[in-house]
Amino acid sequence: MTNTEQQNYRNAYHFSPQKNWMNDPNGMVYFNGEYHLFYQHHPFGTTWGPMHWGHAVSKDLVSWEELPIALAPDEHGTIFSGSAVVDWNNSSGFFDEGPGLVAIFTHHHDVPGAQQMIQYQSLAYSKDEGRTWTKYEGNPVLSHDSYVDFRDPKVFWHEPSSQWVMIVACGQTVCLYRSSNLKEWVFASEFGEGIGCHDGVWECPDLFPLAAEGSGVRWVMLVSIGDDPAYVEGSRTQYFIGDFDGTTFMPDERSKGEVRWLDYGRDNYAGVSWSDIPAADGRRLFIGWMSNWKYANLTPTDGWRGAMTLVRELKLETLEDEVTVTQQPVREWEAHRIGVLSLHGVAVEEAAARLAAVRLESCEILVRFDAAFSLGLKVRTGLGQETLVGWDAGSAEVYVDRSRSGQADFHKDFPGKHSASLKTSGSMLEMRIFVDRSSVELFADRGQAVITDLIYPDPASTGLTVFADDGRKVIESLHVYEFSSSGSQLK
């Protein structure tokens, strides 16, 4: 990285386009050995503007190759969020030989001279592994007479009913549609009234099955909610657990009575999962946009704006008889890390002394300790700056405190401490912390609580230390890793 790139806060290992604006991830699909990541992109400016679909591909979910823009605005409008699938059996009729990719996206059209918009769903298809795209001549394929907000279609094949299913955001609810050919859609059901959080417009839904310990396969619905000035949290993502029969989503009792957040930080939004991960792999892979609509257009980057979270694997785990969505960075990251420091059975005071010599802009920290005492780390320290990441045993919460993290004056709600309650699964607590040039991601206790936050420290603020309520307390283990883009194995 050049000094200029360091100064503009570009992350070392989180994806962002080489220049200009990016927001929601779109169209994630796996096909012929490649993971495709499309994204909302304004190629001519560093703030939100006419939306295109940017495009990147990866072989390992870590290193990404940016490709030319996939979809550009046309007579139907700009290209808002959506999804992509492999049409294995040519149900669409778009492909002459073998399977191909179909993108399902929202066309957004602002009506000239009127304070209104029209949103409808359209198709495009690719016969060359996503390198070029043809828009369907029959677009749009789905519209609605009354919903003004009608966007972000996520489509999947529902094997038990042998049909395509679309879940689409409809203002303060989501609607489900069915199709045999991706072109003609029939309304199935609506979900959301009187349930969940409605602090902002509902956006970017997803619906998928996950195996749950002891209770078979359950269905998880993700719904992101947009920023409302009345709420300090801004945009964030909630989830529901239930069952789905191909027509109707039926939430479980806990989902009916409690709002469950996917991430307790401020900067994991509009995330959805990959389509067509092979059965032999079997993972549910997820990525989110690492920002918040409260200040997304104001973040102090230069020449680019917007990054993605780490790719994560979502699971359903049972803790004290409650089924919970957990998330951890994908295992592929482990092939890219290099050991810097490894301590075992060491007092907090000694660990802090050993960390005094460590200076890193980006790293992974893995710490395991007795949950009966409070412990935290200060990352990206220096020049009066520090970001705190830790566990408060008294309140039983993990937290990230970015109050003094660096540049933060671009929005009044940016500084602050963000916490998540955590019922530890044993006497020991493990925190996995990913630090980059402008972000921190905390995964606590196997990812049962997650906090994702942007930070903007000075490039010279590279210190790292550990603290506790008693410096004599013993840390079971502490590991610090840096990352190699060449994929070097852990030393």
C-alpha cells in the first residue's frame, strides 16, 4: 500500500471498489468455482448517486478481482438491489446449452416533475459466467399498484414445492411470490405487520433454511431497516426464525415477542447470503455493507467510499434452549494469517508488556479468559486515539467503544460505545477481533454476539494493549495475527 492509500483509510483485507461509491451487496452467487459479489455502485462519484451493479469475483472469499460494471441504468430506471441464481434447468428459457446466471433486481424510476418513484423487479441473464449481461426484453417482470417502496428481491429455488420463491421488501413488510420460470410471478403471502422492529423502512430481505441443533431444519429471515433520524442506531439488520412451506413464513414464539439483531454495532447493513453454494460445502455464507445510512455519505475517505464486512458463515446454535443465529468469519481466512504473538497462561500485566512491542494497522486477535472478570483490548492506539473492545463481567456485555477512535466529527452520532448482552456458554469466554485500517469486527463466544464498527484512526496509531479489572488475572491464551494477501500459511 502506498502512503496515499493508507491516508485514505482503505482497508487492507475488506473489499471495496478501487474508486467511488459502493453500498449494498447484490447478486451473490457461486458458479463454476467462483464466488460472485455484485454491489450497489456509483461509478462517477464518492456519494450515493445513479445506481449501477459493480462486480467482483473470488476463488476463496478473501482475495477479490474487480470486474467491469455488470448492469447500468436504462429506460426503466437505475439498478437497485437484488439477487442472482444459477438456472440449472433453463426454466427461464434464456440458455441454449447448459446452465447460466440470472439476476433479479429492482428498477428504480423517478417520475419527472413529481415527488414520487416507481420500483419494479426486472431480469438480466449471463451466458458467460457473469462477464456480460443481457437484460430481458420483457422487463419489468413484477410490479405493484400500491407499494411505493417495492424493492430488493431475493430469489431462491424451493425444492419441496419445485418452484422459485421471491422475497421482496414492501415498505413495512415483505411479500413472497412464486414462479416456475423466473418471468411470471404469483403472490403467495405477506409477512411483517405487528412483528419485529419498524423504526425504519424494511429493506434487503433474505430467507433460507439452516440446520438447528436438536430441532431439525429451520428457516431464517433477515430484514434490514433503514435509518430514521429519531433513532441513534441508524440502519441495522434484524432476523426471525421460523418455518416456511413454500408459501408462508411462520415465525417461532421468540420471534413474535422479541426483536433479534444480527449485529450490535453500527456498521453491518443490507447483508444477504450467497446462492448456489454446493451441497458438498453446505455453508450459508453472508456479507454485509460496512456502513450506516446515518453517515454513509460523510465518512472521511478519499477517492472511494464504502466497504464490505468479512464474509461470514451463519449457523443456528442452541444456547440455554434458545435457538440463535451465530456467525464467524469463513475458515478461508485462516490460510491468510501469519502469527505475530502467541501467549498462554499469562497474567494481564505481562501480556500488556509483551504487546507493547506490537505495532499493526490490521490484524486478528484471539483471546480466551475466565468470564468471571472483565477484560478488554485497546486497538489502533496512539496520538490520543484508542478503540476499546472488551467484556464487562458486571453487566455481562461485550462492547466496542469508538468514542476516541480517531476522526469522528463528521457526524454527531458516530462516536459512542456499542454493547451486546451475552450469556456465556461456559466459564471461559473467547473473543475474536478483526482490526483493519478503518474497521473493527468483534465475534464473541463462537459468534453468538457480534459487533461491527467503522473507525478512522491516524495511520500512525498502530499500538495494541490489553487491560483488566485486575492486572494479575491470568489469560488462558492470547494470539495476534497479521494477514498476508499471498495466502501464506500460519507460522
